[in-house]
Amino acid sequence: MRKAVLFLLAGVFASFVFLGGSALAEKTYINGIDANYPPFASVGESGEPVGFDVDAVNWIADKMGFKVKHQPMDWSGIIPNLKAKKIDFIASGMSITQERKIEVDFTIPYWEVKKVLVVKEGSDLSVQEIMTGERTLGVQQGTTSASWLKDQLDKGKEQWDYTLRYYDSAPSAVSDVVNGRIDAAAMDEAPAADAAGKCPVTILGTFGMHSEQFGYAVREEDDQLLKTLNKGLRMLMNDPYWEELKAKYKPGQH
């Protein structure tokens, strides 16, 4: 009888360990996002993170067996926050650049984006007039567009003649375009198209900066997480849900 009881208790314990172990194995990762970068990532009216990257990562998490929390934060400090382990990865329309590769590792590319200028509807300004005509140009700080535009001025090329005004987000720059405080805003094509669908602004065209590719960023030492995200991205991009996401958010279309 004693052996039977012990056997029964052992079975119950084994079941508990198995179930508990499974629950513990489902790790939760924190994804750092730009709270003002629609359609890739933003905070919706309900206060919850929404967007192309948010939905994509949720799908990957479900397929790869982990949980994810999307944490909005200031874009200019997002890589320092990643390195400080306040977040686990960045999936929020981050351009893959050589400068960033020194600090973080990137997944495979999943999107290519152009850099464009946005002006108020009805403006008769041209790209050339904005870039060379003593105009005020808004740009989100911490972005590759901000770095590129500043570099052009620092190089002292005679053809460049604009004043940069920095913003915490692309929508803030767009707001000042609408209100006439600045002449144009430089940003990625996807949020520019999103803005053009909501505000009285229009996309003027590219301004000389090359297109870039987006990838998810992880800490250099997190090899396993990088492999997991890469596998999940490949699965997603080969799944019908990928086309559903593009149809839902229309990134880069205008």
C-alpha cells in the first residue's frame, strides 16, 4: 500500500513538474517600439501598441512559442535601452546601418523603405528649393535621415542650404508642416504615406538619401534569440498572413 501511495505521489509530482516546466519555458521578451511610427508601430486609441511590426512579432511569438510585450519608448535612446537590458529586441522599423551594426546584431531584412520629403498640401515648393533655398526642414532625432541630413551640412557642400529642426517623432514634424512652422519634413516613406492619409500634407519625393532595409535588432550576445527571430521572420514572410499584413497596413503605399 505504501509503495502504491508513493508511486501515485511521484506521478502527481512528475505531472506538476512537467506542466510547471512548460509554463516557465514560455519566456516573455520585451520588444522596444517607437510609439509614434505608424503604420509600423504606434500606440492606438485604446492605449495598446498597434502596427505592422507589432502584429508581425505577435505572430512570430505565437509560432515560436514565446510571449512578447511591446514597450513604447523614446527612439533616440532605444539602442542604449537594449544594451542596458531594459528591452530584449527592437522590432519597430529600424534601418540596418553599418553604424548600428557596431552596437547590435540584426535579423534578416524584411522591408525596404525610401526617404522622402513631406510638404503641406498646395505647396509649390520643389525638393530642390527645400534643400538649397534656405528653408527649414524638420526631422525626427535619432533617425538615419537626421544623421544623413546633418552630414550633408557638415560636409559644407555648396548645394545644400537648409536649417534642420529636430523632433521627438515624425508626427510632431508633420504637425508643424501643417501649421506652417517649417517648410517640409524628412522621413521614411511608410509614415509619410500614413500621414498623407490623415493630414493635409503630400509626399513631395525623395531628397537624395538612399533607400534602406529594416531588420529586428538584438544584443550581440543574444545568438539564440537572433536565430529564433530569423526563423520566425522567414516563416512569416512565406505565410499568407504576410500578405494580409501588407494589405491591412499598406506600408509605403500612397
